[in-house]
Amino acid sequence: MLKTLLDSTRRRLDGVVARQEDFESIARALPPARSFAAALSSQGLGVIAEVKRRSPSAGPIALDLDPATLAAAYERGGAVALSVLTEPDHFAGSLEDLKAVRTATTLPVLRKDFTLHPAQIWEARAAGADAVLLIVAAVTSEDLAELLETARLAGVTAIVEAHQRTEVVSAVSAGATVVGVNNRDLRTFVTDLAVAESMASELDAADVISIAESGVSSEEGARRMATAGYDAILVGEAAVRSSDPAVFISSLVEAGR
């Protein structure tokens, strides 16, 4: 699955790379990004709520959602930050969704996509993103270092995602200060909260801001991640499907205190 997603991204890369200078110019003229790291350093378990229309594993979730309305509900519920899927082919996302979310709230916003080239980071910042996702399994160690440096230059937070212990080590070695552990196996798309629990001690020892991604769909799951020591959780599908997203996010916030 990861290979499929990365192949789709590569097919779109040429157009983005060709506009890198334009994106840099736009990005450098913007006010400073909202601090993702500061948002995640708040007391208790922070909740990053995601705007997500579909996924390869779940299929359509809410194709006709209004990103601004959903984001505002997340903020009312106590989310500390937001995530927006912008990958178009398999998640039906777009940068337009990100722009709508960024305008509708005061929270920092993560561009959730498959970042392979520095031009994508400048594109994200030009669209208003405050953070970008870098996946250890998707790039070489040299590429990861270059992408981290580009994120620093662009003034955005880099959330470096790992799926196994060796990838946590690679993320920290590359200089990551915010590390997400994805409970979803990118080969099978099966989720297991025990994945994040098994790596919590590595993250604590590395003294990084830690995020548990995917698989939390209840107060019990939030409590498990808080007990494991995570600073934040990223919640997508369960939040989108909730009949009252604000109340659902609030319940996770309370469970993580």
C-alpha cells in the first residue's frame, strides 16, 4: 500500500517541483507559522483532530464534508491542533481543504500527505500549513535530513512518522523533535495500539514531543496512550464519523487528563 501511495505522489511531483521558487516566494511573505510544538506541549494528552474524506482501508468516510465546519467543531471540542489529508488520489484530499481549515480556526494545521521533495514543503507552507508530515519509511536517511532542514527554513514543524523501533532511532538521529508513531501497519493498514505502547520508552528517552497516530476511537484508547506517556494523539476516521465531533473530541481530551 505504501508503495502505491508513493508512486501516486511521484506522478504529481514534476508540477510541484517546477513551481518551487514560486512557493518559496509566497511562503516567505507569510506571517510566521502557528507553533505546532507549543500546541502539543500543553498539559495532558493533546488531541490532533483530522479532516479526512476517505482512506484506502476504510473507503469513503465523508466525501461531502465541509472542512471549515468540521474544523470549527474540533476546536470547540478542545483539539490543540488539526490535521488535513491533502492527498487527492486515495484520500480525496486537497490543499483547498487545508486552506479552508486554516482560515476557519486559530489552531495550527498539519498538512498530512506523502512528502518526498523539498518543493512539497514550500508548497505546504505557501498554502498556510504550519506543519508537515515526513515518513521515515518513505525516504532515505539523506532525504530525511534534507527535508528536515527544508522544514526549518520554511518555518514549519516537521512531524516525523515511524512505524517500528528502528525508524524511531532514525528519526531522532536525523534531528526530529516531534515524532509520531503510527499504529497502522502501512503494508496491511491494520491498526494496533500496542505498537505505540511498545515504543513509548524510546521516545521518552529521546526527549522528543511524541504523538500516537491512528487507531484511537474511544476514551479507552486515549487513556492507553496517555498512560503510555504520549504528548498527543492524532484522531481521524472516528472523529469524522462521529455524530457530534465537538463532543467526541471533548471526551478524548477529558480521558487523557
